[in-house]
Amino acid sequence: MKLFNAIMIGLKDIWAHKYRSLLTMLGIVLGVASLVAMAAIVKGMENGMKESLVAMGGVDKVRIEDEDVPLHQQHLEDQAPGKTMADVLALQQNATLVRLISPEMGLRNDVVRRGGKTAYPSETVGVTRAVLEMNLYEVQHGRFFSDYDQEHASSVCVIGTGIRDELFGAPEEVGEEIIPIGEIIHLNGQPFTIVGMFKHYESEMTRKLRELAQQNKDKQEPGIQRRTGWRSQRWDAFWRKNNVVYIPIRTMWVKFRSGAGREVEMDDGSIVAMPDPRLDDIDIKVRDFDKIQEAIAQVKNILMITHNGIEDFEIDTQEDRIEDINKNIRNARMSGGIIAALSLLVGGIGIMNIMLASINERIREIGTCKALGATGTDIFAQILVESVTLALLGALAGILAAFGLVQIIEAASPTQNSPVITTTPMIIAVAFSCGVGILAGFFPAIKAARFDPIQALRYE
């Protein structure tokens, strides 16, 4: 009951000096609001980055990429074979710790046309069926390539919804969803038949961009055509998924690589176009993620054999990207936390200042309480409770301000990943505010507890 009475007395004193108390709490309010809002922004960034990571294949995806040969093998550089289907075959036969292998042969300077419309894919790649599981694709309309298409190098393709939107019109533009199965498009001048279309992939950020584009389109004057631009965000992993063109890997080789895939300098200095059997990427997924390092070592040993001991490749895991994400998130949290902590400390100094001023105003009151039997401990507890109450009120106001600040951020920058307010930062902010209140009230409470009642009663 004593604690309740102390809190009530503290609230009455705060209410009696409303404006002074409000200004005193301002540092705590700003500190808590910045801490909670910063944590919400960082959480939104983290969700967006991890969402993109999952969309591009998940954490168990491993990429085998080209790499310059090491210095001690520079004399063998012209003998480096690069990644080829021989590597894929060797991995399929010997890599027991690998469950999925997806070779990719890309097309450079790719352009897709249909009639008078042109689209620039995020990538045009020759692939096998393994790419569906590797990159987490789902064919929504039509079909994927058959074994017949691969064996006979058929001129067929599977496209993303972004390519459909560019060449045939987006649903929000034409008023209906167009399914272009069976239509002919020209890929770098070569005709291809669309046999399938992937489902539409969309992050929260892309959804907001699309909604904004639709709103802008609804507001524009009739007869004025404007490019909405929401599909041109090339940094968006989901945009890249929606703007792919996949063709059979054998078709890619026959139509685009077997003729003049790469330029080779001959002994006489002339440049000759030669067929290019090299793959752009080999993606793998391991059987057991807990044994990913053993799987990587096994893959590296197999590739060293197929590459005749020349290390012209590197193995890139999603763990590296996860570590980069976590590092960026930690740095952002640390920076924001330091700024918020400084604001809270400034608020604590303000509380200490106002408590000292309050004690000077209440010297006779303190003397009267001691004369009536209150101990120094009672006075100490009363002043400390008032200080903590002031800090906790500021923390509560700061949390409310953080919710408002997040709403303002979403309204001002609606195309970014939405901030996510979580419980942990709020608990930390309240606990830190309570600690600041205790520290700020400790010295004033000691000073008040040491007052001599006779001198306090004589004070004017």
C-alpha cells in the first residue's frame, strides 16, 4: 500500500507541474520513440532481405561460379576449362552429398520482341527441370520443358509474368489476365513458342509499388499514357523472378552458343569466334544442410579433377549472404541503439534536474513528514518512486509516439519494407527508462533523506 501511495503522490506532483514535467519527460519520450521506431525499421529491412534470399532459392542453395585462377597457376590460365556439362555429369555421378544439380547457360544482350513491343529480361537462361526446385519456381499456366524438348533442342520457352506484362499487357492495364500459351515471341531474332508461364511472385514492397502505380494511373488524365515504372525496379529479387525467360539448355547451346559463342585470340593475333560450351552457373542443393561444409569439400574435390587441377572456380553459399545480412542488421541496431541510449541519458539528466528542483521546493514538506515520524528511508523511497514514475510515463508516451512515427514513415515512404514493431524493443526501452529513472532519482533521494527535520521546518 505504501508503494501505491508513493506512486499516487508522485502522479499528483507531476500533474501539479504539468508543463515542467512534460518538458522533463521529453528526452525520455524521444529516446524511447527512436529506439522502438529504429528497431521496427531494422526488423522490416531484415524481413525484406531474408524474403528475397528465400525467393532466390533458400539457404541451402550453393552456387559454383567462375573465378580467376590463383597466382601460382597463372601459367595455366589459357588451359582453364571453365564450368561445363562435364562438371555436371561428374557431380551427378560422384557427389553423394548433393541432391540437386542445376546447370545454367545464359544469353548475353538478350532482347525479347513481339510485334512492336520489346522486353528486356532480367535473365535469359538455358536450364533443365532442376531449376524449378532450385529457384523455387512454380508453373501456373501451361507446362515446363519435356525430355523431348531437351533432346531435340526445341524452340520453346517458359516466361515470367513480367515478360507477359511487357509484351501482352499487364492485367491492370488491359482489364483481364492474358495467358499467352502458344504465342510466338522472338528472342534475339529467333522465334520461340511460349509453352508455360510461372506464377506471379511479389514481395510486400513490390505490392506497394504496384498499388501506387495503379493509384497514379487512376489519377492521370484520360488519353495521357504514362509508364508506371513499378516493374523497372531491378534491385528487387521478385522482379528478377518475374522477368526471366527459360529455354532448354540444349536449345541455348545449339541456337546461341555453338556458332560464335566466344572470341578466341589465335597465335597469329587474329580473333576467331568459337563455340562456347561453358556454363554460366552450376547451382546445387545439399542433402543435409548440417553437412554443407562436407558437401562443399566433396564438390570442390570433384571439380578439381574435372578441371585438371586448375582452380578456376569458387563456391558461394547462401550462408555468406546470411552472414552479410546479419552483420548489416547488427550494425544498424548498434548505431540506432547508441543514439537512443544517448537520448535516454539526456532525459535522465532532465529528470535529475527537475527532482532536485522539486526537493528544494518541498523542504518544509519533507521536514513536516520527518517530524510526524517518517524515516529517511521513507523519504528516499518516495523521491525515487516519483523519479521512476516520471521516467515510466515518458516511456509510455515514447512507445505511443513510436507507433505514430512508424505510421508517418510508412506514409512518407510506402515503397519500402514495412517497419515491424516487436515486443522486445519495447520491453528494453521501458526497462532502460526505469533504470534511467532510478539513477536520476538516486542522488536527489539521498539528499532529501538526509535533511534534518528541524532545519527543514525552519527553511523559508
